[in-house]
Amino acid sequence: MANVRLVNLCKQFKEVTAVDNMNLETADQEFVVFVGPSGCGKTTALRMIAGLEEITSGEVWVGDQKVNDVPPKDRDIAMVFQNYALYPHMTVFENMAFGLRLRKVPKTIINERVKRAAAMLGLDELLKRKPKQLSGGQRQRVALARAIIREPKVFLMDEPLSNLDAKLRVQTRAELIRLHRELGITTIYVTHDQVEAMTMGNRIVVMNKGLVQQIDAPLNLYHHPANKFVAGFIGSPSMNFIDAKLAEREGKIFVDTGDFQLLLPEKFCEQAKAEIGREIFFGIRPEDIFDSTLVSPNLVTPENTINVLVDVTEPLGANVLAYLKTNTLDLTASFDSETIARPGSKLDIVFDMDRCQLFDKETEESCFKVAPAVPAPAPATL
């Protein structure tokens, strides 16, 4: 097993900077997720680690070895691709065994590893089939098994679940988490799906336009985003952002949106003083907005409650997404399924201001002190 270390890693495509000065150190056996929108540089970074993309500048270390000039086949890395990359003329067994045969591994060891990986992934009865006889989920499991039997130092996975339907994606996601726990191999996983990132990673690397925005544990990213981009990207549905100003009145600080004013909790006031009178972005997650009829009456005050028009509702079973309107603003809320919200009706909503976020209008950085990042786990010991 090994850790992976990226030092000032850069990739330039003519005038486009795909990866800009990326620094990261994983722990041995850690599961790290690169997440971000299309074109943010996450796959390019992964391909540089694998040796499939030339490095413009910086260093890639696998364990104690700098691998910048090491060919991909000699890096002891196994990669799982988005499109499975199976040989159509080979059986499942042959696809799984191919990499070991190239390395001239003895047949008895190949047979043993293939059978063990097939049992782990439920492929025992499929070993004689060819890829065209398999479903998408089965093909992805074959691709995973082919990587597993290599017993590499590091797994690299490039959006391996994106071709699966929703139900199968959830099942395979759980399978990958279980496999990582059993195998204990350092894994770097690329996805554009923040739900995958939140549920799978020990730590998440959020990227945008080639730059690392924040590296942290999933819940730290959710509760303490470093900037507006991270706040909007992590969480589903996305956070509401409203243009606002901070106003001071009678010793209290209010968030003034022009449409309504909300009292800022005392715990934020010291950090927010510097922003008084300045334009900011007020951020509140849909799940932190409540139907006033479903919360304790003592939590409903004039300083955190406003009246809105319910425009559209989307029942999702356990909760209801509601699209709301004030005089000039639109909001999205996630209510409990018992809500009285109905399209066309008026409703009092309550903001959980203890969960609000404020972002500087110019820099888009958080106005609140961000919680210390969770460090990489300590190296595993046997």
C-alpha cells in the first residue's frame, strides 16, 4: 500500500490551464474524492497521477517514489474508467486475467486471484460470458474486478458509476465502499456527482477551473464552506444565495435583503462587524428553511420569519421541495412531508439563522472563520 502526494502539480494545454498548482497528500488506505463541474481539471489530475497525461510542472509521488518519469505500467496503479474498457472478444475471465498474463504471473496465481475477485463481486457465474452478454452494472463490476486482482498500491477511478441507472448506481456505490474497507487500498475517485462524493470519501477535494477550492471531510465542507462556490456545489438542492447587506440597529446586526430583514445570531456578530454596510451574499440551505406550522412556536419570531407565496411543490416522499416567492426574490425550501404548503397559497417560513452563511460580494470568500480542515487519516498499521 502507499500514499499519493501531489506537489505544485500543473497542466497547461496551450493557453488553457487545466490544473493549477495542485497540492495534496493522501494517507495510506484513504479514500479521496475529486469533485467539481465538467472541465474543472479533476480527470486531468487523475490522468497525471496514472501517467496517461504529461505533467507540465510539479511532482507526483506514490509512496516514497517520485513517478513523474515512470511509465504508467510501472507505477503499480490500477485504473477504472468510465467506459469500462473491456475487450469485447474476451470472456469475463480473460478480461480479468489479461493484466496479470501480460506480467507473466503464474497461471495458478491468476486462477486464484480471478476466483477470489469474482466471488467478492458476484461474478462467479459470469466468467465464461463475453461483455456483450452482460448488463451495464455487470460490466462495471468486471472492470472493478480486473483492477482488484492486480493488487496495486493505488486505485484510480474515473467516474465509474456515471453510465449506470440510478438504482444500480446506489448499489454499486455501497459495493465500492465495502470493497475499500475490505481491501484497504488507497483510492482516488473522480466524480461530478456531489452525492457520490459526500457518501464515499474520507476527504473531498473540490475543484473549479483548475483550482482546488477546498479539501476537507464531507460534513466540514457542508457546514463550513470556504467560499460561495463550495457552498453552492456541496448540498442538494443547492444553497439559496441572496444579494444582501448587513445593517446594525439597536446593537443587533440584521441581514437586509431589501425584501425582508433577518436577525444574525450573536455567535456570528463579531466576525460580521467588518461587513456592516457592505454588499454580501446571504446563503441559506433549503433544509434550513421550515414551514412555521411544523416547528415549535417558541422558535418562530418576527426576526426569523417571513411570509411567502408558494409557487411550485415537488413531493418526494419523506420531504417536499417548495419553490417560494417574496416580492422580488425566489427561494427553494425542503419541507417535511406534513407541510401545508400548496401551490398558490401563502405561508410563513422560518429561517434557521444558526445555519446561515455570509460571503463577501467581491471575493466570494466566507465571512465566517472556516473550521480547521480535517487532516488526512494517520497511516494505517497492520
